[in-house]
Amino acid sequence: MLEPMSLEGYDLLVEEFKYLLEEEKPKVAHEKLVAAALGDRSENADYQAAKEKLRFIDKRLFYLNKMIQNSKIIDPSLHNHTKVSFGSSVTIVNIDTEEEESYTLCGVLESEPENGLISIHSPLAKALLGKEVGDEVKITLPNGVKEYEIEDISYKNIFSLKKNIRTKKDFAFH
């Protein structure tokens, strides 16, 4: 299944993949060789730790490679956002409480639900997709059904809304 994401999200995936493959994995492989030269591997904590780090790196590389291969880059700035689509920032009003909530639909790896960035695969995003201002949506949640009305649809760059952008420091295994 193709995984929608913004160009910035894709670039960050590729950056992490390259960093792990070209910098982190060779560094940890060298640590493993140095530790192995110290003798008995079964009681060598440094060797075991490096071996475990390499296993985590390989798992992450496999995952990132799969995500890169399955990615579908979407530039939401090219859409007019008259209907809710990938990259839309949507303001909805809870019909019962009249409370306003705002969400931006993004890729699963770009999502930060605590900051209003929700995965396009989430139940709320699925209910909103294709709807227009004034439309009502019902969402079945574990604690019951909630009804919302769409008040506004606009475009804001996903990465301008993110608060947790990963860097090389976050890519490394410590």
C-alpha cells in the first residue's frame, strides 16, 4: 500500500536512511570489531551492546527502506482545499459541545496528534476526507459517537506545524 507523505517528510526519511547506512552502521560495526578483539565474546558487554545496536539499526533500515519504496509524495500546496484532502488543515465544531478543534491531515510518519497533525489513516481523517465546509461528519469512537460540522478548510505547510522534527542526533542509537 502506498503511504502518502509530503516532500519534506520523504526527504527526512531519506536523510535518516543515509545517515544510518553511511555513518551510524559503520561506526557501530567498528565498535563491534574492537570489542571482539578484546577476547571472550560471551562475557563481553561492549561486544553484546554493539551487536544489539547493529540489530536495531538493521531493523530501522529495513523499515525506512520499505517506507521509502512505498511512499507517495504529495504536494498539498497544489490542491485548492475546497474539499478535505491530504495536507488540509480543517477546523471542525463539535455539534454537542460547540467546541472548536483543528487538525491537519498528514502522513503516518509526519503525524503528531498532540499538535493537531493526524495521520490520514486515522478514523477522524478518514471521516473528513472529501468533505466540504458545512458538511457534518459522525465518528464512532470507543466512548461513543461524536458529530462535527466542518467550519473551515485551508492549507498550512505540515512541517511549519510540526514541533518534533527529528535530526541526526535523534537518528543515532545510543
